[in-house]
Amino acid sequence: MKAVVHERYGGPEVLRVADVPTPQPAAGQVLVRVEATSINLSDWEGLCGSPGYARLGGLRAPRRRTLGSDIAGTVEAVGAGVTRFAPGDEVYGDNLELKGGFAEHAVVRESALALKPTELTFVQASAIPQAGAIALQGTARATAGDRVLVNGAGGGSGSFALQLAKRLGAHVTGVDNEHKLEFMQSLGADDVVDYRREDFSRDREPFDLVLDLVAHRSVFAYRRALAPGGRYRCVGGSVRALLRVLTVGAVAGRLTGRSLGVLAVRQGPAHFQPLADLCVAGDIGIRIDRTFALEEVPEALAHVGEGRALGKVVVTPR
């Protein structure tokens, strides 16, 4: 089969398309014929090996030669002990542990998969698992009338989070680069901020909830952005920023009646299927920026990693 592989960390130039053996499912695993794999920022981090946590399990060289975790496709074979799926089933899920989605076939743990809703295409379904779990958990405490800010609202997780917070009745501010302002407004943002021109922690009224998908600022800036009793949670960002949130931020927050922390995202179908249900019902939109062929994975990853994607970017191997 064909797969996009890399043997070292670096930019898109270290990727190549290669012929590799088709993997075989072990016990508790499923072999999926991949129809679509959406790109997450975690794929770009896994390619570059930065921030440092992206090298867990492979300090000097990547542990997984083929990236891509959010997959959708058709079951071709199942390993011993698999009872929930059979060949021919259409499935989707976040294969974060094993990856391998930028290929014609991938092996996935049975527990990571769910049956694909028939109302969704493979491309649409692949956009949901990782981004959906982050967005659902990151906005779970938003309530009607809250002031909510989503930093990175023009990307995959952010575009879902913005819509979810609006659906809950919050006043939502989206933050991203200038090329995404109109896109965030189209998603329902009440206010939009170009982070290159404006500091949301100084120039806006405090927020009840801040979901930060690209944490790089001082913890004191995050605390300043929160109203009394407000909650700040980040997902991703520099190692330094995350450590400061976990240590200094946690203490500084408690001392001022605010909560600062890192969002520990729970994985698995139970944590992304509720978003799929909302998408099927038409309550939440799935915004696909572009689709790329397998040989275009380097370009696709750069499109996401450089902050140009409006919503989700998807690779279709076939």
C-alpha cells in the first residue's frame, strides 16, 4: 500500500510517499481502508517534533513513521476478540495512539472507533473525532449569557468550539489571524479579534470562559482576561506556557478567585459522538477548508501548521 512516511523530525520536506506492507490487525484491532483523514495541529507538532511533548516515545526519531489520527473508512479485517465491527462497516475515530491515517490502510484499536453516521460523508466524519472532543469538553461549562473567548477559533477545534458556545447562548469572541476574521463571523462569532493587532487580555472586557488552543502568553495575561470566578483552559501551546499554567497559573488563579489550568481531553467515541449527533441534526456545521490527495500531504500539513486553514483540512488517500 502507499503511505506518507518520515524518518526524522522536520518540516514538510522530510515527508515522502512510499510503498509499505499493509498492516495486519492484532488482537483488539481493526484494519480500516482509509477514505479520509483530517489534519489536526497535533499532526504538525508530530512532524516537527515541537513542542517537546510531541517527541514522547521518540526523542530522537519519530515513533510512528506515518502520521494522521482522525480517520474515516471501511473495515476490511478484524483481529481476534473484536466484536463490535465486521468487514464492510463504515467507521470513524481518533487513532491518536497508533496513527497511520496518511495511508491507504491503517490499524486502529476497536475501542477508538464508532460506526459512521450514514448522513455524513467520510470527509465530514473524519473532521470530528479529535477536534470534536476538544471542543465539547472545552465549552462544556459555558452557559447562556456567559462571555466566552476561543483563541484559535478559525481552526478545526476552534470552529466547533465557537459554534457550540453560541448554541449554549454565550456571547462569543473569536481570536485568530486577520485572514480568518470573516470566517469566524460566518460561524456566529459576536466579536472577532486579530491577535496580531490586539491583545484580548487588555483591550476587551473580562471573560467567564477562555478556551485557548494556542497557549503562548504569560499566565498573568490569562488571569487578567478572566472575570472573577472565570475559567481558563488551554489545549496545546509551548511547553513553557503549559508548565506555567499548571504551576504559577493555578496558584495565581486561586488567589484571585479564578481557575487556570490545562484541559485534560478525554478520548474515545463517547467524547466525540455527541458532536456528530449535533452535526447530523444540522445544529453544528462541519467546515471543510480543502481536501488534499495523499501525495499532497506535505502541502496539507503546511496549510494547517502555518495557520492558514479555515476549519478542517482533510486528506483523501484514494
